[in-house]
Amino acid sequence: MLREATPEDVHLMLSWRNQETNRQASKTNHEITAEEHSRWWAAVRADPSRRVLVYVHDDRPSGVVTFFDLRLDGPRTGGWGFYLDGDGLAERGETLPAWLGVMREAVEYAFDGLHLDRLNGEVLAHNTAVRQMNRRFRFVEGTPRQEVSDGREITVIPISLGREQRRHR
């Protein structure tokens, strides 16, 4: 289940985002400070082109899904990303079911809740597990590009999924 993020979720979101596995899968891989996170939270709450949702797995908050650059007139498009409470889910042996669940719920929300025509995202080239999962959900990879982030060179691959290509339950 996805639900709107609340101010009470802010501390959880920051702790999950700073888990090593999430930092290594992100363009920005330094530990996010409380001040950075507060600025981000204030900005997303005031921006109508963004949504921040909490993924609830087995009645526990277990991840964050962000939608951004939402264009809800003309061709309806938006970007997305997510991260999970990898440490907590691994401890409970629930990583794979939660990962499948958050992707299913996010895609459903994008097309059935936001009524997008196309959902866009990015994945780091070294993140082969996420790339395989994206293919399972029928995302198509675009042309990779090199970027420098946090002092490291990374290869970023754009991904997209059109409404007509999505996998239905």
C-alpha cells in the first residue's frame, strides 16, 4: 500500500535514505544531513509537481516513493524513484516481496492514480539487480550518459514505461 508521507515520516525517510545500500544505488551517495533532508522535505511539500508517498509492507512503513516533474496536462508524464528500508526488510526476510510490492504499487499509482501516459526514471549502470527488476516490469532503457556526482563518475541510464506497455495484475 502507498500512502501520503506525513511530517511524522521524515525521520524514517532520512534513516532509510542513509542506509549504505540506498546510498550506493543513488546518484548522491553521501550521507544526507538532517538540514539537507529538512530543506528537501519543505521543497517537495510546496511543489505541486511532486508527490512523496510511503510504502507500507505487512503493516509497517517500509519505503519511500517519489514522483517528480509531473506534467498533468498535454502528454501526462512524470519521473519517479524509490528506496526501501533495506536493513529492516532484510532482517525480517521480506526484501524481495517488498521490492516487488513497491514497484507494483508505484506503477499502479502512476498510471491509475496520476493517470500518466509515460513514467520516467533513472538507474545507475552498476545496479544490475534494479535493471533486471525494471525489465521485469517492462521499463525500457535509454542511452546511458556519464555524470559526476559526489566526486565520482557514474553512468546513468534513463528508463521509461508507457501506459500501453505496463504489466497489469
